Amino acid sequence: MFKSLKTLAAGLALAAASAASNAAVWTQTINPNPDVLVPPSITLNFDLTTAGFNPGSDLITGFTFTMRTYDDGSDPWYAPLEFVWADLPGLLADIPITGTGTSSSGTSILGAFVLNVNGTLTATIGASIGDFMFDQATLTATGVAGPSNVPEPATLALVGLALAGIGVQRKRAAKK
């Protein structure tokens, strides 16, 4: 009985250590001055490490990419037919829109993976039909900030697995 309580207490301590992490938001805005005429397409390189994200200890669980564009006014007769797009990592994050304005995209698994690995994300903005002015783009990532004294999730999982193995081994020894 006493040995089971020790294993339970160790498991609870492990859970408390992993829960010590805090929810966090990292944001970066790219706002060229003056605004940029598209086409040609432009590439935006976001780096959330400059916003405090620490790859390896922090975890991004989702992100939103928002861009703002407007018509350049050079061709008003077909402005409603202009086609603006943003290409982000993964299929679910791309933004195809007709016309201009503010548009957003949700999370893609590949985009979240790339952000977690190195804290960066590359987006390409372009026009298939017509031209427009690129005003700004914002990347907002949400997740969990891990304090420097909390081990990485893989380390916590290995410690938990080891504790479970010790508990099973002791249970088998007690039966013999």
C-alpha cells in the first residue's frame, strides 16, 4: 500500500510540474512603409523569437495570419475581379480572396510545426488577377510558455514512463 502511494505522489508531482506552464500569446506585425505594390509577389518572414517565443521550451498550439490589402486605384473597371492570395505552410492556412480588405487564416498543422521548431513562418502574398497595395500582415500565435525550470514535454513523458515502470515492477515483486 505504501509503495503505491509513493508512486501516486510522484505522478501528481509530475503533473503539477507540467501544469506550471502559462498560457501565452506571441505577435509580430510586418508593416512596410511605404505600402508595397503587388505584383510581383512578396515574401514575409515572421520570427516570433523576437516576440519572446523560445523554441524547445514554449509550445504553439495555434496561430492566425491576418493581412490587409487595398486597391491601388489604377484599374477601377475590374477592381471587383482582382484576386489576392497568401500562401502559408500547409493546405488549411492559405488565403484566397476576391477583392481587397482584411482577411485572416486559421491554423495549419504544418505551420504550427514549423513555428514550434524554430519560431519562424514564411508567407508569400501575391495577385493572380490585377494588382493591389499590401498594407500590413500580422501573425498571432497562441500556446503555452514553459518556464526555464520546467523540463521539456518529452523529458516529462520519459520520467512518467519510468515511474509507471517502477510501479509495475514493484507490483510484480510483491505478488511473488
